Amino acid sequence: MSALRLISSVARRRVPPSLTLGRRGYAEATDKINLSLVLPHQVRNLHSTDVVQVNLAAATGDMGILANHVPSIEPLRPGLVEVIESAGSSKKWFVSGGFATVHPNNKLTVNAIEAAPLEDFSPEAVRTNLQEAHRVLSGNGSEEDKAEARIEADVYEALQHALGTK
């Protein structure tokens, strides 16, 4: 028997049953996840709310969080956070960026720089502000002005996509 297999078989025998981890199962339809949406200047209406699912615009791609999700930390890009409270009932928030932390025991904290309900945005105002950001980008302004305009354009493009307008 190789030394590695011998060591691993001995190690398995010595682990007390109380230290072994339980198997992670799939979320049940009745399972809820406790959500807190936190901003630097306030806690939004969703502080400690039990919800069915949360869909996030993570930096690595869109993702859905259900109960019993593996603990993780995800950076957020500007985009939509959809909170599904029950069958057919959902709230949509636009966040400018931040982090989502999935804790053990079905807890999710979304720390956002800025967040607002999606219905608070006017598609016309978003279109106008996006055009202004593109005008600054293509102009002769300073590098600092262009960097700020690039960030604004990214956020307005994500907001425009979330609103479903072009």
C-alpha cells in the first residue's frame, strides 16, 4: 500500500464523528434565504427579509442564490438584483456595484455602493445621461474626465439593459 493511501486511511479512522461535515442538499421549495440589502448610508427595506431566491449581477456572470447555497463572496458589477419573495412576487433593484456574501445558515448580505428600485429610473433620463457620457468620452477633455465618463457610461449602459430599453 502506498504511503499516501496508508496515511489517508489512518486519518479517516481517527476523525471523530462530530467533526465530519454533513452533505449539502438541494434547496426545498419551502426553504427561504434571509436577505439584507445594506448601503453605506442606510439599510434598505429588505433588511432581514426571508425570500425564495435572489438573482445577482456578479462580476463573473449572472447568478441565482437559493437556500442552502454554498458560502461565498461575489463582487457585483452594475446591474440588476432581483428579489423573488414568493411565487410570482418579485422586486427589482439596480445596484451600482458592491459585494454579495452568502453566509452559512441561509443568510445573504448584499453590500452595495448605491441601490434603488428599478421603477425609480426614467428610460429617457438614462438615455440622455448615457449620450452625455459618450460625448465626454469622445471629446478633448482630460484623462480624469474621460475615466469618470467611462464609469458613468458603464453604469448607464447596465441600467439601460436592466430597464429593457435601447
